[in-house]
Amino acid sequence: MIKSGLVGSIRIAIVAALLVCNMIAHGQTRINGKVFSDDGEALIGATVTIKGTLSGTITDNEGNFSLMAENKDTLVISYLGYITQYIQVGTSTELTVQLDLDLETLDEFVVIGYGTQKKSDITGSVASVREEDMNPGPNVSVSNLMQSTAPGVVLTQSSSQPGGGFDVKIRGASSVLGANGPLYVVDGLPLTSDNIQPGSSSRHRYSPPRNPLNGINPQDIISIEILKDASSTAIYGARGANGVVLITTKRGKSQRLTLDYSSSFSLQHLNSEYDMLNAKEYATVSNEVFLLKNPEDDPIYSAAQINNAGEGTHWINELTRLGTIHQQQIGASGSYNNLKYYASANYYQHKGIVEISELERIGGRVNIDYSKKKVNAGLSMSYSNTHDRQVPFGANSNAAEFGGLFDNTRNWSPLLPVRDENGDFTVHPVRSLIPNPMSLLNIDDRIETNRLFGTAFFEYELFSGLKAKLNVGSDQSNSEREALIPLSVIRGEQSNGEGEVGEIDSWSSLGEFTLNYNLELGNNSRLDVLGGTTFQQFDREGNTTFFVNFADQTTDFSKITNADTLSVVRFKERSRLLSYLGRVNYSIEDKYLLTFSFRADGSTKFGPNNKWGFFPSGAFAWKIHNEKFFNSSYINELKIRASYGHIGNQEIGNKRSQSLYNVTRRAVIGGQPIQGLAALRPDNPDLRWEKTTQYNLGLDFALLDNRIYGSVDVYNKLTTDVLLDFQLPGTAGFDAVTLNAGSINNRGIEFALTSRNLVGDFKWTTSANFAYNQNQWNDRAGFYPEGQQIAEEYGPLSGIYGYQVLGLFQSQDEIDNSPDQSAVAIAAPGTFKYADTNEDGRITPEDRVLLGQYDPKYTFGVNNTFQYKNFDLNFFFQGSLGKKKMNFTRAYLEDVDDLPEGFNKARTVLDRWTPNNLDATVPGADNILGGFANNSWYIENSSFVRLRNLTLSYTFMNINGVSNLRVYADVQNLFTITPYKGNDPETDEFVQYPNAKTYSIGLSATF
């Protein structure tokens, strides 16, 4: 044993000696060091490499590093935002390295239309959202990343279903028929605003539109620029009136191969719901309402039935479940010689909190850049395959058979079970055409969408300062929808099975050629000139086949063998846009900045007399802090901006300038069947785009060594030639005509501020934004939609008009001494008492007044980030103030008249008006459902403050080859403060997919 140990020791000594000799021969020494900033703060994750090799390391959470190097080696120490240092190793084994701020790097480049520009040289109003500013946690689309991160950008989620759409408005709404959402440009490719998924006219297959950006993987995005004023958006001409969102995806870097991996898992549960009557309460109140109207009859439910009723069926609980979100992402980036590359693959699956609802996406991206001497070239390509399974919302249904999943949960008594004793779905006891809510989950409605889009460019420097660039792009998608209603659903039973197949193929092609000339004039003056032409063509075609009467009954769409085809509808459309553009940026002594831009657009969407539109703009900025007379140790930046310009909106769909006819039913004339055409709309050769004129005045500032920085913008945005549909009298031969008429005005103020409150080991950073927007008609031109015939001439575009409720009638005597309201509603004790606003002694539709508006007046977001060593805590508040909405659901659930017929109600009806409860908060039993919600009682304040995200994370450094490992926990929609009495102040109430609270855990790693 001793001999063995001695031999082992000798072997170890020999190996050690050889290692030492090898190190001496190569001059290697262990170098230890620390890297810190100019204010003494340790820099965590700074890169330390040996020049000319791939050897290196990064600093730990105290800024320390250690590596082996030779005496002749040069260490390269770098950190984002700081000047890189080069240090000869020599004989030093202990190094202390200070990195100074790189002001040029901090003055980052931002993407603008058809180019980039230093942030400090921007003359227009541009909001930048960087990767570190984006909302953490699971995000299915780009829209999630922008929520309340930039002032003046209002995002409202139209549906909380997986992949649900967002309503996005930048500086308010300015169109009635046209789109109010911005133009999205991804890596230089403008995307179409058309819906790329098939819709449906059937209430059983209706679902709010999905987000058209679902095919873009949010984790591939490195920055988002939001162009808001005319100076920044006029370069997009006829598509810039609603703002422009420029999305830039990640690119390769000049470095060795780097792998990034991220994964997250989330659980979701129902955030809030209406408190409904349980079975016992339902039976009790049903008896009370029935006996009030039928005092001579016996009660519906006996005392024994009431005592044994218990809680009963909670229909919303039957329909919902614990939702899950699962995503995986892997990316690779790096460079080889003159080539840089980035590639990624992503998997996203969201099983919603409502049974059967689901979204699944698989996607990939490749970005390649090549640069050598005078040549720059690049390719950006993205592919996604998305599967949606939808639930039937049943919107816009006026038929006896209610189609909506969520409507029906309120239409069914808690006394009824889901299935009867035979195992079949229970039938409604009074209205047999109302389907059992659970039966609607048997509707199989699926959509598969494949989307491939990308750009390729080639740029060549003709001579010093002048570059020619050719950019081509394509966006292609194919979407197929298959929907099947089996016999277990009443609608399917009526037609012996019902199905629908729809398909849409969409594609756009882009070709651009630009020349860019950049000239350094000396004395810090520069001239940048851009000119070019673009052409984009949009094609859509599709078909829908509707069929019934299945020969073989099945719930599997692929097994349908024979059916009767009722109709086949096909469409095909094309639009083109040809444009010429130019821009001049002139910087004088880095103090005075001038920008002029111009675009001419020719579009096939408009009448032959107005095919072309012209959109000029100009802007001026003054960097006061660069003036010799300006001398302040507290103010680092002070810049004034002013801009003015014209922009357009052509997003109204195709063929509105042309005559439109509809095929009528056949008529028999002279014994022969004749197919006829009915005129729907006359042509309008003078139809043109909506034109927006916008003024903007801005101030950018930075204080206290850039510890506090931000911007303020004031704007006025006037839209004229608003496109409106005017109804025509029957004698005209047409239903309506589209005209340019009227004007809409938006004006407001925006404020953004970032403050580095604390620096050092414990850091605290606050970013806040606030916006105010006033929206109103300047000229209605006689346009008053149905229900707004008494609308204010200068009222808001999203105004809500209705009756002012003074309270509830308490007695017949009070009714007799009040204005007659029989033209509007029944007057009885316990019903609404309306205000006679025009004082004519009667309550009529002319007494309606402006009760509020759907769009908010104020929006804000506040993001706080705390950092201590490797820990990060982030919480993000979002707010929306000064808006109202009709709470149709509450109105329906508090009208107890149909409660004895099997319709459940909210528990608030326990406090309804009765002769013994005069201080009630709910009307009595003689209410009228038709139109009664259109009043101040149910038009509620929907302002809110919401804790959108709360995230806690920890970062590990240098663990077994992993240079950076971050783990986090995140909660979304933790709580909401609102006076609104519905489920959620944002989503559509009456056909609402319930909002969810989301709990996530995840990790990201860099190799």
C-alpha cells in the first residue's frame, strides 16, 4: 500500500513538472483582474479575450476575471456602451481595468423609414422599444411587446383567446371606414393589413379576428421603432396616417458562434367572473318574480325543491380549465470571414382557459449579412406554421337560437345538469332552440396558417458617399379553415350535420430601388440625401364551401364522405401601389438639423380621377446644448424639435370606387327562370385617400450626467376627406355610396421619462410614459350613424350616446308627475327614470346625450427595475383613464323578467327594487330588455390601473461552459383597480373570452 502511494505521488509530481515546464516554455501566466466603470461600479459580464484567439472569459458578479495568457498577449476588455481597452499582459498578473463610457455608442442608431439615423439627430417623433424594454414573460405576438411601453400608443386586447387580436391606435383614431391601426414594416417589408385567415358568417363559427402578427416570433425581435409624427411617417405616404411600426429582427455579430436558448412554462386561471345566483337563490328569486306577475298562481318551485337545490351547476366552471403556455426557443449567431448570420427555431403552444381553445405555432428564421469592400448584401427569411382551434362566440346573432358559448352560460339555470339521465345534453326547459353550452364545445373549428415572408437586398457603393440599393421582398400565406357542427349541437341536428371549408391565399411582392448619398461637409456638418422608387402588389383569393346533411355522421372532419353542398363562394382581388420617395437630412455644425421628405403614391384602390397622392413634410431641430453660449454642468442634452407634414390613409379595402352588384334570386318571366343583378353601390371616380395634416413640437432632454432623460411632444393631427358611407333613399337604386366628406381632429401631449434613481451595487431605474389625446369631429358632413342621430356636431369619434338616468321610480304618483316616457320604455315603480334633457315634457330619442367615449383620454405606463448583484425585480403598471363602455352583460344579468323562463342572473339582483327595498342598486322586475342598456346606469367608467407584469430573476455567470444563465418567475395581470363592474375593462364584454391571470417560470442561457 505504501509502495502504491509512493508511485502515485511520483506520477503526480512528474505530471505537475511537465505542466510547469510547458507553461514556462509558452510563457503562460494566470492573470487575475477586476473591471469597473468610471463611477467605480463593478461591470458584470464584461468580455475579456486574448486578441487574435477564441480564448477568453467574462467577469463575475463582482467584476472579477481570471484566465491563462502569455506575456506577449494582448487582452481585449469590452462592455456594451463602454470604450474597449487593449492591455499588454507583460509581467503583470493582477490587473485593475477601468472602462469609460462610449458616448458615440450610447448615441445609438435607430431605424427610420428606408434607413437608420443617430438618435440624437432625429427631428421627428420616434419612440424606440429595445429588447430590454419589452414586456417579459410569454408573448405570442409583437403587440404584447408594445403594451404601454411608448406614449401615445394605445393597445386594447379585443379578445383574450389564445392569439387574440389587438386594437392598436397611435395618437387616436382618425378614420371611420378605413383602418385605424398602424403600418407594420418588418426588416424593410411593409405587411398587408388584410386578414389572412378565413372568416365565417355563421354565428356558431364567428370568432373575433386573430392577431395578424401571430406569425412573427417576438423572441426574434431586437428593436421596435414607432413613428408618430408627419416628419417620420410621410416617407410612407398613403399608408402613414395611423403611424408606422418598424420591427427589426436580430442579426449576426462579429464574434464566434454563440448559442442562445430560452424556455418558459405558464399556468393560467380565470381572472374574474360574474357572481351568479346558485341553484337555491335562483329558485327563490324565480318564485318571487313569477308571483309578482302572476299573484293567483302557485309558485314554480316548492319549498322542498328550494331546500334541496344546493349550489347547482356552475356553467362557467364547466367550460373553463387551467390553461397552459409552453414555449421553447433556440438561436445561433456569429460570423465567418465577411459573413454574419443569425438563425432561430421556436415552438409556442397555448391551451386557453376555455376548453378546446388552443394556439400552436412552429417557426424559424434565418438572417444573413455579407459585407466586403463596396458591397453589402443581406437576406431575412421567416417561416411559421400556426394551428388555431377556436370556440364559437356567437356574435351578431339576432335569431332565437343563441350561438354564443359565453352568452349561453348565462342563459341556463343552475338547477339544470349538464347531461340528463340518458347521458345526453340537457335541453332548455322553455326555449328548446337555445343550445346547451357544453354541447357547443363539440363544434370542431380549426385553422391552419402557413406564412413565409422575407426580404433580400444588395447594396453597392458607386463612389465615396453614394450607395445604390436594391431591396426585394415577398409575404406569402395560405390559411385553411375547417368547421364541423355535429348532431349533438342543435344547429347540427337541424341540418343533419353542418360544415364549412374556407381557404385564403394571400401574397404580396415588393421591389424597391434607392440611392443614398452621404457627404461629410466638415465642421461637424453632414448631408444625407435619399431618393428612390418602390412598387408593391397585393393579391388575395379564396373560397368557402358550405354543406349540410352528412351521409355518415361523424365528429371527425376528415371522415366526412358525402354531404349536400349548399353554396360555394369564391373571390379574387388585387391592388397595386407605385411610389416615388425622397428625403434630405442636413446637419449644420451638429447644432441645426433639417429634414425634408416627399412621397408620391399611386394606388389602384381609388377612383380614376384621384389615383395619385402627394405627401410632403419638413422638420427642424436645434441642439441647444451644442451652442457655445450654453454652459451647464447639469444639462447634458437639450434639443427642440418641430415638424409639419401631410400623410395619407388608403386602407379601405378594394373596389370601393367601383359599382357593386349582387346576384338576386331567380325570377320566372315568360316561363323562363331569369337570374338578376341588384345594384348595391354606384361608382365614384373621384374617390381619394384620407389626408392627415399633422403639427408636432417636441423637446428632448438629459440631466445630471444622463441620470435623467426623456422627451415631451405636443401635436395636432387633422384628418380631412374622411371616407364615409352615406345611405341613399330607395328611389336612388343603390343602398349606399362612399364619399370623401368630413374631418376629424386629434390633439394631445406625450411625455416619456427615464431616471436612474440609484447606481452602484443596488440599482433602481424607473421608466414612465404618459399621454393625453382629445379626439373629436371637426365636420360631420351630415354623417350620423344609426343610434347617433342626435350626436354632437363636434363630439368624439367613439362617442357613446344614451339616456341620462335620474334614478328609479319609487311610486305611481312619481310617474304621474314626471315626463311621459312611453315612447322609450315602460314606466313602473322600480324602473329607470330618464332625464328630459330638451325639456319638451316627453322622453324621446331626442333626449339622448353624450355619456362618454370608448377611447381613453389618458394612458400611462410605469416600469420599475431593481437590481442587486445578480438579482432583478421588475414591476410594470399600465393605466387607461377617461373612457367608458356599455356593460351589456351586467344589463342583461340584472333584468329579472325572464328569470322564471330558465335564464340565470347575477347575484346583484338580490338587491333589486321592491316596495320594501327602495334604496336598491338594481331595477325591479318590470324592466325592459330591448335597448334599456343604452343609458347612464349601464354605461360605466372603464378606466383602470393594472399591474401588468411582476418579474423576479436571478443570473448565474460562468457555470460549466454557460456564460450566462438567467432564471425568472413572472406574473401577468396580478391585479386591476377599476370602477368598472364587469369582468374586465378592456375586452369585449358581451361575447368576451375571459381574461386570465398568468404565472410563469422560465430560463434563458447563452453558450
